[in-house]
Amino acid sequence: MIRLESVGLHYGPADQPGPEVLRDITCHIPEGGFRWLLGPSGAGKSSLLRLLHLAVRPTGGRLELLGEDIGAAPRRVLPLLRRRIGMVFQDFRLLAHLSAYDNVALPLRIAGRPEGQIRADVTEMLRWVGLGKRLAALPDEVSGGEEQRVAIARAVVGRPNLLLADEPTGNLDDVQAERLMKLLKEMNRLGATVIVASHNDALVARHPGPQLRLHHGWLVEDG
Ligand SMILES: Nc1ncnc2c1ncn2[C@@H]1O[C@H](COP(=O)(O)OP(=O)(O)O)[C@@H](O)[C@H]1O
Ligand SMILES: [Mg+2]
């Protein structure tokens, strides 16, 4: 499913590269696996998720994802692969002019699903995250926790093969965080590979699972 071999990443142009934010990372995550992604702020968690979401390409090493060698794959296949990946962004990235409903419907519309099916899936998903009565609300009309829940609904509604979540409980209370974990575990049980970046130690302790731990861009734990 996911294989990294000596993967490195630095930001900035090739002729003026910034410091490496991911260094010599080698690991394998099997299809249907679950991983916590841990490490202090600045360790590289979001950067690793950005790589796995195909928003950036490795600047060194080899990344294999969903059966493709990402470094060698033609640029045009990346959007198709990305449709099979759900991402909960740390900063949500909802479209400000679209309602909660339309934000969640967007990936399904891009995938060309019929509107009837979209309506059923989107309303069910928003109900699941407790926003069944806020379908028409715009992002700036809801709280940070509600925005985060819209972002979660958008990431899972298309039943992605790979689900990436970047500190998805950052704005949630304990009850909502537990509900989110239930949703992530259910997606995992149904076959999705799930990777969750977190520094919510209590949450991780309540839901033990294999951990990838980053420190200054190095992978210091895999197990
Ligand atoms: N777009 C960017 N351009 C340059 N440096 C960045 C960018 N995004 C993150 N970084 C740097 O990369 C390092 C890792 O950041 P990040 O992946 O966000 O870590 P984490 O999610 O673990 O807090 C940090 O030093 C950060 O300043
Ligand atoms: Mg981060």
C-alpha cells in the first residue's frame, strides 16, 4: 500500500533548497493498516502527510503508494490517485463560499457521482458528525470544532482507500474526539488504510495502535 525507501523532503526550489524536513525515511504500511503519526511540533508530521496526499513529491528516495511509483508516475495520474485518498487538513481548508453540504459533496461531484446518491451520502455523513441541522451553514458561520467536523466528513464521504488525518481532534472536545476515533476505526475495519497525526497523548493512550514517531524529520520509531 505505502512503501517509503530513504525518502527525503526539503521545501524550496531545487537550486536553493531549504533544510531537509524529512530525512532518509524508510517504512512500510500494509493495505488496511492503522498508524498513529507522532512527534513534537515541527517534527515533520504534516510534511509526511502532504507527501502521502501527493501534494508534494519526495526530493529524495522512493515513494510507492496505491501501486504507483510516485517519483516515476506521470503527473496526470496524480489527481486520479488523489481521489482515492481522504485528507483531514490541520487547518481544515474548507471553501469559504460553499455550505457545509457543498463542501462535503465536492469530492463526490468531482468524481462524477449522481446527485441522488450524493444527497444521501452527504446528509448521512454530516448527521454522523453531529451537523445534520447545519447543512446550509457557511464555514465562517460555524465554530472551529464544527469546521473540523465538516472537514472530517469531506475526507471520509468518498470512502477513500487511504485516509490521512492531521491532528483531527485539535478543535474537538473529548466526546467528539471519541466519536471521531470510532469513525476512523470503522473506516479502517472496512478496509481503508488510516494514518492519524496527533499529539493528543490521552487519545493515543485510549486507542493503542502501531506508531510512527518523527523527530527533527527522522523516523525514530516504527512499531
Ligand atoms: N511550506 C513550507 N515551506 C518551508 N518550510 C516548511 C513548510 N512547511 C513546513 N515547513 C517546515 O518543515 C518542518 C516540519 O514542519 P511540519 O511538517 O509542519 O511539522 P509538524 O506537522 O510535525 O508540526 C518545520 O521546520 C517547518 O517549519
Ligand atoms: Mg502539523
